[in-house]
Amino acid sequence: MAELKSLSKNRKGVVPSHEEVIKDYRLAMISRHASLMGRKEVFMGKAKFGIFGDGKELAQLAMARAFQLGDFRSGYYRDQTFMLALGELTVQQYFAQLYAHTDVDADPASAGRLMNGHFATRSLNEDGSWKSLTKSYNSAADISPTAAQMPKLLGLAYASKVYRENKGLKNSKDFSINGNEVAWGTIGNASTSEGIFFESINAAGVLQVPMVISVWDDAYGISVPNQYHTTKGNISEALAGFERNEEKAGFEIIKVKGWDYEGLLEAFSRAGQVARESHIPVLIHVDEMTQPQGHSTSGSHERYKSAERLEWEKEWDCNIKFREYILENKIATADQLEEIEAEAKALVKKEKEAAWSAFSGAIKKELAEAVTLIKDAAKESSRKVILLQMADELAKTINPIRKDVISTVRKVLLNLRFDQSAAKDELKSWYEEQMKLNYDRYNSHLYSETAWSALKVDEIKPVFDENAPAVDGREVLQAFFDYQLEHDPRFFAFGEDVGKIGDVNQAFAGLQAKHGEIRVTDTGIREATIIGQGIGASLRGLRPVAEIQYLDYLLYGIQMLSDDVASLQYRTKGGQKAPMIVRTRGHRLEGVWHAGSPMGMILSSLRGMIIGVPRDMTQAAGMYNTILKADEPAMIIECLNGYRLKEKLPSNIGEYTVPVGVPEILKEGKDLTLVTYGSMCRIVMDAAKELSEIGIDIEVIDVQTLLPFDITGIIGESIKKTNRVIFADEDVPGGASAFMLQQAVEGQGVFQYLDSEPQTLPAKAHRPAYSSDGDYFSKPSVEDVVEKVYQMMHEVNPKKFPQI
């Protein structure tokens, strides 16, 4: 190490041995050639799109050296060098994802469901149980939306704080060793312009969590230079106010050049130590990075970078500077480096070809089978010529994909619709089997397919003693949350006003004082990172309840839920799970910005989450218990106007459960089925009483959960009996009421049993006006329900029910 001392006299302990330097150089070359060859594969038509990490190699090698077992990464799609350095990505796996290979062994991160550069480690065993996360290097599954990795990063770091401060978790050795784990985040300079980046920075500074954010700064965001993105054109200068000092906590801010090998090693080593030991967040601003191939395969950076900038990037390419560093310090000779470069290129080419062979080989096998079956079916067909032509065209397809095969087979079966032959039956059977395989390849794991699926949680009904007290609804929830905090150290809750005052509706009243601030915690007004805290914590084995104070505020966090949580099990094909609970309240809120029921938005954007809509707090407590026994994320939407209504307190609080996907019949009837949920249940039940007085007997069904929706067919059976149905709720026309209608008509085949046109009864298209009058004239009332039902019965029997 003598020849390095002059360069590293102020960086003791961070300069690796010659052998390790050469290992880093080899990895840098492998990663660079993977980027270069990946781009060519896209242009050759063998892949759809490409985005690569060239120019970012050196900083990622330094980060990998500071990364320890148990740590988590939440980054973005340019971190290939880091993943290669950890050994959590092979070159063949890298190209398998580029080609969209659907075998989870070929692409462990996503099984071909994500474009290249989206990295994830598999936190779960094949049966869905947790692996020991403290014995592995961990990467949370990447998502594409800019800066969306930041709120989750906050949660991953916050989990270390929870594990360190919650004494009940001291034995959770598979998830944390005394909260020593660091959450490492990466982000491009342009993405720091996003609001959720700043929100995450602020929250981390407030919480003081072990989070290290690395900004890869190559001076551009696609074609837009830094001066259009960032105040002062420099993110570390813009964030200087967050830097800690002797009087006040905050961030450690480190600046380093992307081509400075030793500086990078020192920066990441120091950042890791500060975060790990003291739980102080760190920002590492890595500037003077380059992007040799431009942003992606969709365009050329020559269009927007000056000749001077392009020339600078060639000269200051981090790999070029790394090579110069090695030569200047006599770590290796030019001949030795050229040999390493040639070996790296050959290795990448070999692994690329192996990935392509594995990917295309399976499809070519299916294609050959299809061609043979089509030709066999053609022998006895009157459309022999056209079928043989289709088989021949399929056989000649260059770089075929499964779409080519299946599309041709479907067209062939259409041409064979009048034929009856054993060969046609064989082709049809082959097609049906392939469609089952393709369902697994492309459509499975939207929801949990493990033994911990919410659908598999046994129902336990609430038990009421003869002298059970009637309490406010909020007290039922309070009793449940108290029970859960007492019995499960993994369970904790946080959100605006949740802590000291016990939430705005008092369901956590007194529980912070009883169980401690780390279990029941106040947050700032920052919904996106409240959701992020829940995501990251649940990825690390905890069971958080992230409260969004009112349903209207969900929009601040909807991206995190939609792009990350709801699709997590799907996009990792069961490799990761985040069983967080979003607790919120809505329905019958008053005013334009407290409409309370944007259910259509939720149903459209949160497929993959369970959406519970309990009508009262007894039911809500049972739903929470069900979800906490399962391994799926959920949103429970409590009724805002139900907290002060009296309910009997169950004697088996904390034990009973409410099944998901199973509606409850609140009132039996014979004339018409009315399906609803939440606060509308009370309105509909009041209407049912008035209707019974005029001779109309309706059956009232509470769906209980909108996702999943009536997996038992209870609604369909009711419609078979009554032959009429209305779906009522407080969402806009065409929102959740239309969703329920579609689910029943298409999913349960009820159309044939209907004697009247199915109807919906939603709120008005506009948001509700303020005040009780605004609510009455904006959302369905008892009179609306009565008149809607009466009109339908008038059409059935105008003599018995004359026009009002």
C-alpha cells in the first residue's frame, strides 16, 4: 500500500488492497459492457426498451463496499453495478430481465414483469414465509416513477429505529440486529425536483433515521440541465439548511466527485458509519458524473448536449479516470488492464448469449409444438391451404415471442370452428394448457397465493355477553388497538394526531401513554411519507398501521400505494410483500374537499390491496384483526359518523375476525336486492323500514369489502330470489356503484335472472356542497332510496304502486 499513502493520508481505512481495486475495475468493465451490449440488443429488436447505468459505476462500487448484511437498498434503474458488486445480480440475470424472461430463476427480481434495470432481492421463501433478512443483502423492489423510491426508503430506515427502540422486538434477529441496518437510497439529480423527495428529506431529518441518500448527478434530466431543475443548480447547496450543526439535529451532507475513487470510498464509508451508529441521515451528492449513452434507447443525447459537454464527458468518464488512477499508482500495468477489459467484454457476451438462448429456447420449443399441431389439424380441414400458410409464416418468425405463437393459434382455431377432428381437439387442449401457463407467467400473484392469504383467515364471530355494555364505536376500536399493542410487538401506529391525543376521533386515546411513543406516534402533515413509512416498515417484517386522517387526503399518497404497494407481490411474483394497513375514514363527510368517498379512484388504482368498508367499528375491528393475520396490504375505511354511535362491546375483542370478500345480509327480503356498504348501510336500513310500511320488502346486503368483492356469490343468489337489484353508494356516478354492478353482472352471471333493468344509486357527479343541506342534496338520502326502489316496483306493478 506504500504507493497509495500520499493519496490516502486523510482517508485512512478506506483504500482497499490492490487485489480489491482490480476486482472493482473488473466489475466496472463488466457493468459498462453490459450497458453497451444491452443497448445494441434493443436496437437489434431483441428487447423492447433499455435504460442503463453506464457512467455511474465507480460510485456504486463504493456504495457496495459500505453496504452490509441486513441493509436495504431503495433505488432506481441505473444501479446495476451496485447489484453486480453485491453478488445479487448476475450478468445473465441482467440480460434475462432485458428480454423479459418469465422464469423467476432467470430473472429473480421480477420474472420478466419489469423492464431492465429494476432490481429486487427475494425476501420470501417459495411458500411466502420470510427469509432471514439480516443474513442477506436486501433490495426493495424498484419502481419507475421519479423519486417514488424515497418515501419507501424513509420507511426502511424508520424500521431500524423501531427495532432499536422497541424493547419487545429485541429477539427479532431475522429482521434486525438492534436496529443497526442502514437504508441506502439512490436517485438521479433531476428527480430531486419532485415533491416527495423533499418531503422524504424533511421527514428523515425530523425522525433521525439511518438513511443514506445518494444523488447521482450527471447535470441533466433527459434533455433538461440542472439550472431548470434545482435552486442554485446544485442539490446539496439547495439543501444546506437541512445540514446538522452542534445545536440542532439534521442531515450530514457529503459532496464527492463521481470519478474520484478514493473520495467515493471515504464518503460512503463515513456515511455508513454515521447512519449505522448514530441514526443520523446522510445525503451524498455525487456530482461530475457522466451518461455515455444518454438517457435511454429512446433517443440520443447528442441532440441536447453541446460539443464541449460531450467532450468533457468522454474525458471525465469515471471508468477512464479509474483506469488512470490505477496506472498512476502502479496498481496494474496497461497490458494487465487491457486483458481485464477484454475478459470483461468476452464474459458479458457469453452471458448475454446464454440469457438469450434460455429465453428464446423455451419460446422456440412452444412455437415448434404449435406449428406441428397446426399442420396436423390442417390435414383434414377444408381450409388446409390457409392453415398451412399460417403455420409456415409462424415457423419463419425472426426472434419470436409468445404473442406470435398464441395469436396464430387463436386465429387457427377460429378457422377450424366448423371442423371436428382429433387433431383440432389436440391443438385446442395444447392452447388451453398454454393459457394456464401464461396466466402464471403474466397474471398471477396480484394477491397473496400463500397460506397467509386473507381469504384463508378463518372467520370468528364476535361474542356479546348478556350484559355487554353499549359504548361509543370509537371505544370498540380503542379496545382492539390496545389488545393488539399488548399482544404483538410488531404492531404500531402512526399518523397526524394519532399520538398524544389518540387520533382526531379518539380510537387511540391514552394508548401512547400506555404503550410508548414508538408504538403510537404523531407525524407531521405529510401523507406520501406516512405511506412510505408503512411500506418500508412492512417490508422489514413489522405490522404498521399508517393513518391517513381523512379519505380525501389519500390523494397525496395514492401514487405510493398504486405504483408500489398494490403491485408489489405481482411485480416480484411473490418475492416480496408489504403487509401494511392504511387506516382512514370517510363517507358522509361534508364539503367540496371533504367528500369522503372517492371509491372509484381507489378501486381502479389499488388492485392488489384489500379494500375494507366496514359499516361500524365492531366490524372494523374484526377486519383489522383479519388483515393482521394475513400477509397482504389493506386499506380500511371507517365511517366518520360512526365513532359516537353506540355499539355493544364484544367480549372476544382481539380474537374475532371478519371475512374478506364475503357480504353480509343485513335484512332478508323478497322484492328487490339492495347492495351497499359503509355509512350507506344505515341509510338503506332506515329506508327499508319505510318501504316495508308501504308493502315493499327489500333485501339489504353489506358487501363488507370492495376488494375482493363477493367471492361467495351471495349477491347473485339474492338476485336469483328477488330478480331486481340496486347498487347504492356515495361515490360519483359510474364509480364504485358501477364497479359493483359489473362484478355482479359479469362475475356472477345475474343478467339472466333480472326482470328489471339493474340500477345504481350514487351521489351527484359534483363534490358535495357544504353543510347538512349540501350533504342531503349531494348524496343519497333515505328519501332517495325509497323513491328509487318505489319507482322500480311501480314499473313492475303500477296498480299496486302508482306513480308518486
